[in-house]
Amino acid sequence: MLTARRRRAAAAAVVVAGSLLLASCGGSGSGSGDGKTLRLWHYEGPDSAMGVAWNEAIRVFEAQHPGVKVKFEEKGFEQIQKTAPMVLNSSDAPDVMEYNKGNATAGLLSKQGLLTDLTAEAAKRGWDKKIPAGVRTTSMYDTNGVMGSGTWYGVPDYGEYTMVFYNKDLFKKYGIAEPKTFDQLTAAMDQFVAKGVTPLADSGAEYMAQQYLYQLALSKADRAWVDSYELYKGRTDFHDAAWTYAATTFADWVKKGYLAKTATSAKAEDAGVSWIQGKAPILFSGSWWYGRFQTEAKFDWDTTLWPGSDLTLGSGGNLWVVPKGARNKQLAYDFIDITLSKEIQTLLGNKGGIPVAAAADTIADPKSKALIANFNTLTARDGLAFYPDWPVPGFYDTLVSETQRLLTGSEKPDAYLDHLQKAYDQGVPKR
């Protein structure tokens, strides 16, 4: 999303002035540690499904804890991503915060000793029962910071995955059939290009471009391939059939005009807004956009899973983590517990999020039902393949810069894959 993120929830987040580092120097933690203040950081926009749900969770928390106030500070995704290790190693760490999941982020912080062990709380409060197995992969990290086993360091309370968003009105306007297969997708993109329309909204400066490429690789991959790449259960060769297909196809799509070279400097927000404004017929991105599109897109639209692939990008959502230096840990555990309650999970689902602990019959909105049904389809076939930037620290920046070069044509697929291999191999922990 994302992050991963990364990168993925930032699309809806409002980045406030200042930086986390400045906040850590300002003594804003006054009142913490007395059992009367819960300091909470997250980066979800107030109108997003998660933002609405977490605001209600704050209300419920304060109602259940008379005399205790939640001091919420909204942060930007990139702020937390870049400065969390420094801030969490200071005396001003919050009590609970949202953080990106995966080896390069939450795994790295756990390895550095900056996060609280939540294993006992997960068992005591039943989080390990509420959260499905495929979703809780990103909750646990071993001593090397590798996800999937070991100690609980984070709690996801929603799911996320990528999908193809279609502007049905644009397809109708240009007389182009909505595709059901991968071949039909490329045929439709050819028709849009012939009519002077760039079919794919894209963002080269952030996560979106690399996720297009990773999805192309996933369409030629299987679970063992994902486990080798993400969990180091085998050697990853960036010149194998899947990665080679992805890089060469992405470069070919640029030549064919499916992706615009001008998207090189575009942020994810730019791509999302262009789709909301009806400028692009197709956008491939994550469920973190879903609630916003429901509110802001004023045309008929629909979604589908990427055609011709059992795997797609996705995972449990970003994690609630409790910093090692948090002063009100019991209050933090209580807040996390509330976000997993039936009330909050149902609200999340009806606002366009993907709850991990809500009964299907409690979700009323038709589009939300379809969103959750597709997520359930993915989890049933073990189709969540995480995100390309997760395996090693710093790989997100490598993927951004190298994919930008592929997008401009200044780098050929073979050189692109060479650079990814070098950065990946340097970051894989010795086991």
C-alpha cells in the first residue's frame, strides 16, 4: 500500500503541517502516563470508511472510560513511514498508532525493539480468533522481523485488496464492451487509445505504477513464488518468467499508450482524482479508495478482480501497534478491542471498508456487499499476495525510482530487473 501503502491509505489521508520529528521535540505528550489520556495517531481521512469507524471507536472508548480523553493526532502516511523509528525511540511515542505492515515496516520496528509484544493480549481478548488466518499473517514477526510467525506486534481490523475500477459511463460513451477476460481488457485499452483516450490512470511517483507491474507478475505466479519473494522461502530470481513478463509487458503498455509517460511525476492522489473526474476509464488500485469513490464519483462505475489471475495484491489492513515506550498500554489495548467490536466492524463495512469481524448479514449497502464478497473470494482461494515493496527495508523507494525509469523509457526491462535484484539481495536478512 501500499503499503505499501503504502503508500496505499495515504490517498485518503490529510497530511498536516509539521513533521513527526518536530512533534517529538515539542513535549506534546504532556498528560500521558496518568491513565487519563490516550494518545492516538492514524492517517485515515475523516471521510474514509476507516476514518469514520475510528472516530466512532473514539466516542465509544470515551463513553466506556469516564474521565479518559483521547488525544487524536492525524498524521500523513509518508510522515509516519519515514520518521517512525526515530519518533518511537523518543520519549514522546503515542500510546497506539496505525502503521504499515510487512517486513520492511512493522517487521523492521519489531526487530529494532520499538514495538510492544501483543501475544498475550491477542489470546486474552480473542483477537487471534476474530482475525482470519490469511489476514493475521502480517500481525506476527519472528526475531528477524519476517512476517507470518513468531510474536504478535500488530492488529489489523480490516482487510484490503486491489481491483480494477471501471468507469461504465466512459465505456458506454465510446461504445466499448466492458472486459471480462484479460484479452478483452487489452482489446478495450487498444480501442480507447485509438479514440485518443489513455485508458489507465497511473501514478509513477508513488505506489500505483509498481503495483500495476507486480500484478502482471502475479498473473504468471503461484503461492510458492509469493512465499519465496515475501517470506524468503526460496530464492527470488528477478529474471524468472513472471518478473520478465511483468517488466516487458509494462514497458510495452507504455509504448502502446495504455500508460502515460506524463504519469511519471504523478502521485496516487493525482491518479485517483483523475479517475473521480472521469478522465480515465480504468484504474487499478486498492479498496482503500472504495468509500471515497462511492462519495465522490458522480458516474456509474463497477469493479472486478484482475482478470486471469488467482493472485492479487492485498492483505490485512494497516496495523494498530503499541509502541514499546507507550505510557498507557492498557488503554491502548482497550481501544484496539473496541475497533474489533461488532458495532465498529459493521459500521466499517457499511461505509465501504472490509471488516474482518462482521457478520455478512449486517452489511446493507449493495456495493459494500460486493466489495466484501470479492475479498472473501480471494481469501478462500489464498489469493492475497501482499505488496511488492514489503520484503526488504528501502525497497519501496527502489521500486518507485526504477519503475519511473521504465515508465519514461530511460531504462530497459532487463536493466530494471537487474537493479531490483541487487537491491533485494542486499536487503534479505541472513538466516
